Amino acid sequence: MDRLELLRIFVRVVDCGNFTRAAETLPLPRSSVSGAIKTLEQRVGARLLHRTTRQVTVTEEGHRFYDRCVRLLADYEETEELFRPGKAPAGRIRVNVPARIGRLVLAPALPAFLDRYPDIKVDLCVADRQVDLVQEAVDCVIRVGPLADSSLIARPLGQLELINCASPAYLRRNGTPRTVEELRSHQAVHYIAPSQGRPEPWEYLRDGEYHQVEIPGAVAVNNTELYIACCRAGLGMIQVPAYDVREDLDNGLLREVLPEWRAEPMDITLLYPQRLHLSHRFQVFSHWLETVIGERLRPAPRR
């Protein structure tokens, strides 16, 4: 058994969590999978897995080895692609996305992409935080907002339009603000981004000028789902991407406030390393991302 095959088997065992499931998916006899792992451990001179009758757990050395194997196998697949022009794109893409973009935008559109490119496999990982591509073994990441300096290639995918919302119950109880200045006498649900650790003031761009408004509030959260749920419950107003609350607005659960005052749109960017730039499967995937995000995150109508 060649070395690449040993690495593929090891990665599959880690992904599946035990030898039996890995053997079924490869497909290989369970004894062959177990023997391959034993051979691999002998070659590298380290214990990679702890075995029990029901499952395997990855050792500290195994975790480091797994991350390197994932990258090595991906590099090999991309090298093969460069020398097989005219063939359908194939291979695995690991992408990290914000949770709600993954659930509301990408997941509904993914079946059509996989129907068109059946030889491409997509691993969607969700996280509402900064992700290190190397440390977390992903190929690319979708980020929203300003970008830190990086050696990664940045491909613009679109923009997120932010709107102000409140529940009908909140507006009945507190009235509807008619000017930005009136917001100071209202309540907001504060969102604390993991990267910042504190709530940011609401910001507006109008006639080329920025306006910041500090709005009091009794509740602060660090999760988008909870942020919107608190708004539905009447705990305060929120400033949120329009796509996040489109159904709530259509169903009357939330109402837009001060539609003529909207924050500056937030950039959506795909970040990836130089080595993926010529990959055929990555080219079709990134183009699909740009199309889907452009269609599904189009600016919301003013209400």
C-alpha cells in the first residue's frame, strides 16, 4: 500500500471516529484499515490513535499529523488537477462561513451546485469568529466586515446591508423613533462581537457623513440568533443584516425603523491561499459563491 493511500485511510478513520465506519466508506476490509494505521504509526514512529472496541481517539501527535495530512492530500489533488485539462473538477473543498450565511444562504443553494459538479465534495464549517486557515485545516473562509492585513488572496463576494428593527410590541410600548436623535431615548439589544469584547455604537452613513449614536440597553448578547430573538421578545431595537430578518419582516414579527437611515454596508470577502488560485474546483466554487451571495443577499426593499 503506497504512502498516499495510508494517509487517506488515516484521515478517513479520524473523520469517521472508528475503524468500522471508515472501512465501510472507503470501502476496504476492517482488517486492512487497522493494518494500514499500524503500518503508518510504525513509519512515523509515533502513536497516532488510541483504540477501543467502539471508537478511536486521536493523540496529540495524531492531531498534528492529521492537520498536515489534510493539507498534503489537498495539495496533491490540486497538483493532479493542473495536469488533467478538460476533465470535470473534482476533490474536496473545506470552507468556513458565518453560521447564518451557511444556514440561510449556502445550504439551500448547495444541492444545485453539487448536482452540477458531482465530483466535488464540500465541507461547510460554521463559526462567528476569526478563523486561522492553517491551524483549523480549512481551504478558505468567508469573512464579513473589515479585514486584517494578510498574505491571503481576498475575493469580494458582495455586501451585507444593515437595517434597524424592532418588534411591534416594543414600538407600541415605546413609540416609533422618527429621527436618529430620538434613538437615544430608546432601548437597544447590544451585540458584542467575539473579536471586540464590547458593544459598538450604531453607525450611519448619510450624505457622505458618518453619524454614531450611543443607545442605552439592558441586554447584551454575543450570538446572532439570540440577538434577533431578544428583539422579537421586545427587549429593544437591533441593527442587523437585512437577510437575517427578511422572514420576520415579511411575517410582521419585526418592523424596520428609520429606513432612510442605514449603516454603511459590510463587505463579504472570500479569503484563500495562493496555492488555490489555479485550482479548477476552487474556481468554480468561488464563482458559485459570488453568484449565490449576490442573488440571495441583494439589498432589502425599504419598508
